[in-house]
Amino acid sequence: MTSIPAPRKKRNYIWQLLTVYLGFIIFGLSENIKGPAIPRIQLSFDLDEAQIGTLLSLNSLGYLIACMFTGLLVRKIGIKATSVISFSSMIVAGLLIWISKSYSFLIGSTFLLYIGNGMLEIGLAILAARIFTRNTGTMMNLAHFFYGLSSIVAPLLATGLMSITIMGYTVEWGLMYFIVLAFSLIPIIPTVLGKFPGDEIKAEDRKSLRTLASDYSLWLLVGILTFGVIAELSVGGWLVNYLEKSYEWSTLSASAMLSYFFIGFSLARLLLGPIIDRIGYTLSVIIVSMFAAICTFFAVLGGEGYAIFFALSGAGVAPIYPTVMAFIAKRYPNDSDVVISFIVTIMGIGTVIGNYVIGLIISGVKHMYRAEPAIAVLRGYQAGYLFIGVSALLCAILSIMMYTHLKKQKQLI
């Protein structure tokens, strides 16, 4: 693990770790409570799948916008202030989601939530890249493990909250969002108490964005991360709906399968870090993304009896993001903030398009089979979910291209 240079710095290092770990816990909760909520949101506002796809894609747009300005904001006001703002915005967003009475108001409320999420994700990624200077793959995956850990709990927490009453008032999806997002108050404490490194890097020690953009491997990273994140995040938005609509599973059973996905997801991040450091970051991404693609294809094409492969695919997509972050930390040590903001911004465009495309595919295929309503739902969701598997496969193909390029340059990481 990262060494602590002096005992007097130990406390500050603890605050740094708590900011990262608690931050990823909050990020995991806020991202993955939507799975059980989406069917209820769809019912509340009488939405079709294309409108749900629009909602999810606009959420990704909010994330994208945050990524565009967060790197600059970090340079201007520092990681501490940026993180406090992001946590606070999620609390406000939770309140607005609770009081949402229309589809358009809900879009605006979740848009704010994902701006906060985007700010938090970039800030945590920059901080982790600065403090994890040794065993970077292990430490990055461990940090992101806490995202997976909270993601296991999130669907069951959301389902559990929406099944109880408080003082005679049933907790519906809006109140559930507010209760969960109110936990964002907790990581504000270590964020305020800690001091964060890296803001003192001199301008002359940094490369310009134009210089960085001429690096072929940077563009490969954009593609790798984009398709990897589509394969990862789309599961939270579509799996519960897939199982409920296609196989008539109960919300509890479908949410449990999503939790199993995140169990595999979390175990991969907890256990695979040392192996990733040993065999190399690029080769690791090839292996795990190919595994995720194969599992997804098995799950969709095999039918309900192969649904467990939905969960197993979590072990494949889990290491992609933190391993790419470790790659960035090693290849661009003085420019990680610019590189992370640049790559994640372009990646955000891909995720916006990805969620929208999934919704369109489902609606389009359902329309093709409109004469057979029972078959239409199944075929629609199968087609949409196959897009997730294809995304993982493209991530693997681009990683092979990266491996070949770096090997020729003798720069394998």
C-alpha cells in the first residue's frame, strides 16, 4: 500500500482515505438505487421505455457536463471545496426528487444529482491518482471496491425502504431517494478535515491538452473506458426491468439478482488488484472485458435458466474503470487531472448515447413484434441487453489494440 512518510501525516492520510472510500460508497448508493425505482417511476408518470432511456441518457448528460468543468474547478478551488460542493448538491437533488410531481421536474432533479455525481467521480479519481503512488492497481481497485460494496446494498436498501411505512406514511420512490442521498452528509466531515495533495504542481511541469491529445494511446483509452462503462452502468439501469418484464420476476427477486451482480463486481475489485499489478494493466482489461462480454451473451441468449450469468458478468466489468485510472496515474503522473477530465468527458458522451440507444433498441424491437405482445417484450429486452454485451466486447478489442501499440513502443504498463 501507499507508504506514509511520517507519523504526523498519518491522520491526514486517514482523512484522505475516508474521503475516497466514503465518497465511493455514496456514489455507489446514488447510482444504483435507481434500478428498483425505475419500474415505479415508469408507473407513476406512465412512461414508455424510450422515455426511460431519455431519462437515463439525460442523467448521463448531467454527468458529462460536470466532467467538462470539474477538472478546471479542481485547479481553481481545490479538491476539498469541489468535493464538498458535489456532496451538498446530491443532498439538494434528493430533496427535489422527493417533491417531483412531473416527468420534466424529475428530469431536472436527477440531472442535478448526476452533476454532483460527476463532480464527485472526477474529484475522487484525481485524488486517488495523486495519493496511490505504489501498488496503484491494487489501491485503485480497493478504492473502487467500496463503490461495488455499496452497490450490493443499494438495490435491496431501495426495495426495503419502499416497503415500509414511517408514521403512517408509505415510503415511495421519491422519499427513498431523499433518505439515501441524505447520507452524503457523512463524507463531508473527513473532506473538511483533510488536506489534499497535487494542487501545487507547477504549470511548467504540465503538458497542454493539445500535446496530450496527440497521444494515440489517449484516444484508445477513451474508447476502452467508454464501452467499459456502458457495459458497467447500463446494468444498474436495465437489469431489474429486464427480469421483471421478460420473465415476470418479482421486484425483490430481480433486485436480488442485481445485488448478486454487484457481489461479483465487489469481489473482483477486492481480490484482483494484486493480480492486475502483476500481469499488467492493459492485459488485465483485455481479460476481464472479454469475460464480461461472454457472460452477457450467455445470459441473454441462454434464456431465464442462464440468468446467473448476469451476476457473473459483474466480475468482468468491475476492474475496467479502476484499472484504466491506474494506467492514467502511471502514464500521466503530472497531468492526471487533465487526462481524467478529458477522457471521462468524452466517455460521458458515449454513455449518454449508450443508454438512449438501449431504450430505442428495446422499443424498436418490441414494435417489430407488436403482433405478439408476450414475445415482443422478451425480444425487445434481449436485443437491448445484447448491446451491453457488444460494448464489453468492443472494450476488449480496443484493449488488444492498446496492448499491441504499447508493446511496439516498449511502453507496456
